[in-house]
Amino acid sequence: MSKSLFKMSIGQMLVYVIVLLCCIVTLVPILHVFSMSFSSGEAVQKSILFLYPKDFTLQAYRYIFDSSIFPKAFGVTVLVTVVGTFLNMVMTILGAYSLSRRAPGTGLMLLFIVIAMILPAGMIPVYLLVKNLHLLDTLWALIIPGMVAPFYLILMRNFFWGIPDALIESAQMEGSSEWRTMAQIIVPLSAPVLATIGLFYAVGHWNDFFKGIFYINDRNLWPLQVLLRSIVMQSDYSSMGAMSAMAAGKSNLVPETIQSAAIVVVTAPIVILYPFLQKYFVGGIVLGAVKG
């Protein structure tokens, strides 16, 4: 018995050490970027790695929000995330409820959805479709393609399918229509899976930059992720005027501080939103997966 307890304690200690190392490896780069965004240019140029701000300043953030294109990109991303997530949820709820009603033909429709999930159309056919629909250089190009994710549709359908038929039948006996049953009974009972899938859709819209690269050529319609890619990976500051500002003698502005501040601003909204929906996250996934 004592040997088994000793082995268990060693195993638990090993797990704790591995988890601690993973946390350190994950947090150190985040703290480094966060600290650089609040540090002066001189401190950033002199230091290789630091985990707290040196010569604290907000100049990088002031510069970002004083530029003309960053607020536009932020507004585009917020608009696309809000409108896109709303339309995603509406279409997914309608499709999932229809597939959960056990009507004739739903099995065949579900088969087509699974095939679409396993064998997607591909990048070029989707681009040609968006082009032929005259959606290029419009915000709808960031919303309409992929409006319903097959996996999320199946997940929500499984959750709806697990709701007792007696509830739906009793509502119909009272004269409730399909629309009213869905809106007043099914949707309120599905808060965990709705919150989970809504978070997935919102994060997908917020972090998506492929659509912005492929479908948007107008810089004024760039989402945040495309602008961030231009700043961080390509070191392109032409649209923000950073090089002229640094050349004018603003010593606290260096590319590293601007890049770090841009990363913090882009990631902060999702980091702030996630804890409020975390309690639904695991429950929604497990219930939607098990009830199928």
C-alpha cells in the first residue's frame, strides 16, 4: 500500500511539474509581448527579454489609435464578428432544428453535410464563387463564405435531438407552431451549446485573416488580422505612418513596441470575453457530443 501511494505521489508530482512547465512556456512569450508594448523604445532596444514594463509609456497605444487605418480595421472586425456570429447562429439553429425533427429525408441531408465536412470544396472554387457573386472588396465576403460550419451544425443537432420529445409534443398539443416551439422551448433549453458554438464562431471571425487576404484588396476594409499580419510579419508601416513618425524623432517609437501593442489590442477582446463563457464551454461540447 505504501509503495502504491509513493508511486501515485511521484506521478502526481510529475504531472504538476509538466503542467507548470507548459504554463511557463505559454506565459513567458505573452508577458514579454505585453511588457514590450508598455516599454519605451530605448528599453526595448537595450533588453533581450524582460517580463515587466521598463520605462512605462503608453505611446505605442496612443500611436496605434491615432493612426487612421487601425481604428477602421478594428471597426471592420467588430462589425464582421457581431453580424457574422449572429447570422451563423441563426442559420445553424434553423438547420439543426430541422435535422432534429426526424422528418423524411433528414438522414440523407445529414449525409451530405458530413460529406461537405470531410471533403470541403477548396480554396479556388470558393474564391470563384465569391467573385461571381460580386462579393469581392465587400464586408459580405468576410461573412457569407462558411456561414454554417458542418461540425457545429451536427453538434447543435445532436443537442436538440436529446431534448425530450414530450416537451415538443405537449407544446404542439397546446397549439404551438414549429417556429414558436423552436424559439420559446428549444432555444432557451440550449443555452450551453449555443454559448459554446457562438464563442467558436466569434473567435473564428475575430481571428480569420485568410478571407481578408483573398477577398479584400481595399485597405480601408482590412480586418484586424490582415493589418496585424502586415505590421508583424511584413513590417509594413506605410499605412500607419510609423516610419515617418520614428524618423521625426519620436524616440519612444520603435517597430517592436508598435508590433507588441498591436498584438495586445487584437487579442485582448477575446481574452476578456472568454472567461464569461468558459462555464458553458466544456458542458456544451460534452452534451452536444453525447446526446447524439
